[in-house]
Amino acid sequence: MTIIDDEHGLDLDQLEGGPLPLDELQRLPFRYASASGTYAIRRPSFSPRVAPPAEAAAEPDEADAALGDPPIAFAPLRLREELRLDVDRHHPQMTASGTSISLLSRQKSWIARVRKTGTWRYAGPIWHTDGYGAAGFAYDHVDITVVPSFFGVGGHATVVFSRGGGRTLTRRYPFESASFRAVQFEFDATPDAEPITQIETHDHPNRPATLADEALSIETVFRRAGFAVTTTPAGTVPVSGAGANGTWSDAEMHDAMQTYWSRFADAPQWALWTFWARQHDTGRSLGGVMFDDIGPNHRQGTAIFTDSFIRDVPAGDAAPDAWDRRMRFWTAVHEMGHAFNLAHSWQKALGTPWIPMANQPEARSFMNYPYFVSGGQAAFFSDFAYRFSDEELLFLRHAPSRFVQMGNADWFDHHSFEQAFAELPPAEYRLEVRANRPAPVFEFLEPVVLELKLTNTSAEPKVVHADILDPQHVLTIVAGSRTEPRQWMPYARTCTGSIASVLEPRGSVYASLPVFAGLNGWDVSEPGSYDVVAVVEVDGRPLRSEPFSLRVAAPRSPEESALAGEVFTERVGRALAFDGTAVDTVAADTLAEAVDRLPASRIAIHAAAAIARPLARDYKLLEIPDGADAQSSVSAAGGEVRVRAAQVDEALQIAEAQLVTDAAAETLGHIRMHGLVDAISGDAAREGAADHAASMQRGMRDVLEGRGVLPRVLDDVARTAEGYAPEPKAAARKPATRKPAAKKGAK
């Protein structure tokens, strides 16, 4: 047996002058003696190796080789070796896992399922490894003996690795922490928001009979999940110069996240900013958004909107105030869970996550929507213990950190194209991916925006969620002729209210699918052919579309080729996805350059939309003084939300020229065009330009009517225009009628 002793900590056997009687430790109070936590070996320099003569059959560097370390001459390059033992304390998963971190190789991890085999002893098979390459991990079983830590002092775990009765390896890990990972939280709020970060668990009578009566904070929830949580002081961020528009757009909130995280180095940060605001532009149907950081870092900020559906207390509820506080608390933890790479409970089987997962539609977890379970929210909270599911705890505590740590892995990555093709669609529905154009050919530099269509093909009405085709609920796989298949993932995830929609026989619902860019970067950019497949869950079963084939044309001019390097960046992708930016001057300059240099191109239309949208409104900007301590809260650093006055004339000049055209409808798609024109005209009307707002709406109606869009959509647009400025009677239109033949791709 090879013995490697890298003991650098203080052990109880050193304090007592000899080995501790493990049997006696069982008699001590449980809170003082726990095996769970993190044990670690640090190697700042060459480490001593002791190989007793009787067990010296293995070479001295075999242990390092077995655990994936560099050769002995480079032993200092292993910076850290961890053992995480999860066998007692809060919701134990009876799991041990290990990680080896070296300078010249990727992080390596193993996970074992263990059972208690004796006093302070645990053993079991290794069932998951990551990072060891084709050769795999040299061992398949662990036997762990613990000398527990008391009050965080001393303690160690001795691990014997083995494989089928062959060679063994012993590692001794000093105790380091009772938690598995460390994270820092910051909570800030605008003055008109009403944040909740702590609740009394017994304030509402609808609860499990066994639920502890306690003051429960968000920090405690994550501590029980295995995190060592630190917080910066919460604060209120003042708003100065606010105009009539008090709601937040995606662009404003994303800019705030960019400003916040610009204080930190461009590296994975175990930190999360939660920002409470009153309401999103979408209205009360949106309760929260999980935003991703700029640069390569992801999942580092979440916004909670308190004037939303999360405060819609059911009629006749026994304790409405407690219900309201509980729901705001649930929403915050739910959105923060997304930041740690947790999927919704009903979405886990879509694709291939870090390990195969089953959907948990009935899970009593922070990651499940209360109203999605059988019996609705009342049934959910009657059996909800304010925790994550066992599967989620296994992920948070033991998954390789690149999947969990904010900033390391793309949200819910590792999905396969083949699985999407393997799913069989329910016969009652048809899912289509399509484009609003005669032929699926896109210009070079043109952001590719497609459309999803779900049709009830049965003879009976069907009830579906109104947002069933929201891209965050759809597994979208993109395969290029020159690229490997990968999942397209949006830059943000939202928490929305549950609204049922009746889908009549042959009836359809639609959604925009902007697959041009997301967490992977620009998924569709290079010239060539691409196939897009979408999978959505309907009635508990996956529904797959047929592959939609599109082609990106080659550059038509040296000007297009020259702009490619500036356009195909994360900065510009985010600015286009969030309809503009007021803080990323590099992206804004690139968009303006695209309009100036390629005025007749499709990229110019998208760029114009992203330029006009922030100009049309009183735009909120988070400002943090230069030199502010990165570790202080926004409020403590003197941060404030300043409102930049709208520049309506400039916005209208751009929008009326670029967005109310047939070309705009084709490249933006009917749904995205409709949304942009509604947003800009609404902002213009609030700023006193109602006539221009009505004109834009009527211009859009003419364009959509010419493209064969459904009469009900045209009538909605006409009513919106009338609400801004009534049309003279002589020019009033007749009610819309369906054209006998619609253009290909029109809805």
C-alpha cells in the first residue's frame, strides 16, 4: 500500500497526545461531532511521501498518477486536493466526492455513493468521474474513516481507494470546513421595491405539520444546502431623475448587471447579486429574471420584481400577508437557484445534463413552480419544507465545480442533438420551426430570428401554458455544416405566472426564436447550412419539431467581411438580444457603424432597433462611483440609479425609417417586430408623441396585412393605434378580413 501523508492541519490526536477512541465520540452531542464537510490537502511546495518498506510495491509517484496528477518532478503543480463528505447534518446525501486541482491539467473529480459501515466509517462504489480522460480513474471504491472536527478545530478523514482486490491507495485529508462550497450574496433594492429576505415559517397555517417554527433567511436556505454564505450589508439604491416610466426593461436591467460586475476581475466569482425592483415592462406576469454576466462569466445576477403575480394572493386565503411574504421569499430563492445552474424541476430530462436526470414535476423544491404540482400552490406549500430536492443537493454539493460555480459553465449545458431526434411527438400536437420569409436564406451578418408554432392537431380543445413556447422552456438544438450540434441557450431566464390557454382544434400559438446568439456565443453566424430542432414538453411528454434547414449566405462585399469581427462578439450579441444598451459603448458603436456602413442590410435593421429602443424612454442607469470597494454593497459604495432623459425625436426618426417596413417584418419576424414597435410607440406616446405612435402602429398594420397575418392580430394593432390617436373618419379602415392566400411563412 502506498501511504501519502500530507497533514498540514491541527488534528485532535495531536491535541490529545494520541489516537482518539472513536466509539466514545458517539456519546458526545451531535452538534459538536459531524463527519460532513470539506477536507483538503494543499501543496504549496514539495510534499513528503512516506512508503513503509512492507508496502512499497508501488512506485512513489503512483498515487499522483492514479489521481491524475503530473509526474513526481512536478508535484508542486497540484495546488489542492479535496474530499467532500456528505453523511450527516442537513439532508445528507450519503455521498463522498473528491477533486484534484492542478496547474497544467483540467480539474478532475470523482463521486461515490457510500453507506455507514462502522463508527465514523463510510464506504461505497465510485459511480461518476470527470476529467480523467480515456484511461479513466484508477480506482472504483472508497473506504473512509473520520476523526471528526469539534468547533471547526482539528479532524481528518483517511480514504482508502481500491479496485477489485488489487492495489490500494491511502490519502489523509485534514478537515477544512463544515460546508462544501463558499459564496457571497448581496441584496440591494430600489426605494419602491419591497424585498423579503427572511420569513417566519409558521406565519402561514398551510404548512407541513413537521415544519420547524423558525425565522428562516435566504442565507440559511443556502447554508443548509451546503454553502458557507457571507453577505454584504443590504441597502436601498436611490433613484434620481426618474421620469414617468417606472418599470424596467431587459436592457436597463442587463446594463445594471454589467455595471455591477464590472467592479470584479473577469474570472469566475463565487458571488451573486440580487436586485429587487418594483416591476418589469412586461407587467405583473413577470416575477423575476436571472441574468448572465458580461464576458465569459455567467449566472451572476438576478432581479426580483415585487409588483408582479408573486403577490397575487388567492381569494379567501387564511393569512394573505404571510402568503405574500412567503411567495416573495420563494421567488428570490428560486431565481438564485438558477444562478447555481439548477434547472426547473420539470425540465431536467431535456437534453443530457451532468448526469442523467428524471423530471420531478411533483417535487417540493424551490426549483418547482408551486402551481405546477397536482392540487396547485395549496398542495405544494402544505408539503414544502423550504429546501432543494435530493437530486439538486447532490448537484450543488458534489457536481464538478465548473457546472455549479457562477461564471464557469454555460447554464444547463451538455445536451445532445441525437436525443432531440429520438423523442417521439404526441399525435395531438405539431411543433414547427419556421422563418417569416419565402426561402430560409439569411444575409451574412443578419441575426437569425426564427418562429415557433405549436398546433393542436386533434379534434378536441387542449389546455396549455400560455408561455409554453417561451424559448427558455424549449430545448433548441442547432447543428451547422461546419460545427458540432449544441444547445442554443438564451442570455436570461424568467419566472413568470402560470396562465392557462385553451388551444382550439387546429388552433396555434406562436413565439419568436432568436437563435443567432446566446450563452454559446453566436450559434448561427458563419456562411453555410444549419439545422434547427426544437423540443418542448406538452402534457408531460416531449414534442419534437422536424429539423428546419436554413442557409447563411456568403459576404456580398468587403465591407461585410470587415465588420464580421466586430459584430460577432458577445457584447453585440447581448445588445441585440436585449434590444440595446446604454453602458456598453463598444457594442453601441458597432451597431451605429453597421447602420452607417451597411444601411441597406438586414443587420442595419436589427442595429437600428437596438439603438432606437433605449433612446425612446427615460432610461435607468445604475451608477457606482469610481474607486468603490468591490466588496462593499452598491448602496454603501454610494451607488444610485440615475434616469437619462428620453430622446424621442431621434428614436422615432430611426424607428419610422427602419422598423415599419416589409424588410423589417421579414428579418425581425412578425412577433419581434410587433413587440419592438409596441414598445417604442408606447414610450413615444408617454413622452407626448401620440400622433407618431399611432402612425407607427398603422404603418405596421399595413405591412402585416400585406404579409397575410391573421385578422385578429391586425385588429389588435388597429385598436392600439386608435388608443394613441383616433384616425380621421374618412381614412378609417374596414375590419380586417383574411386574405385568400398568405405569403409563405406568414402566420
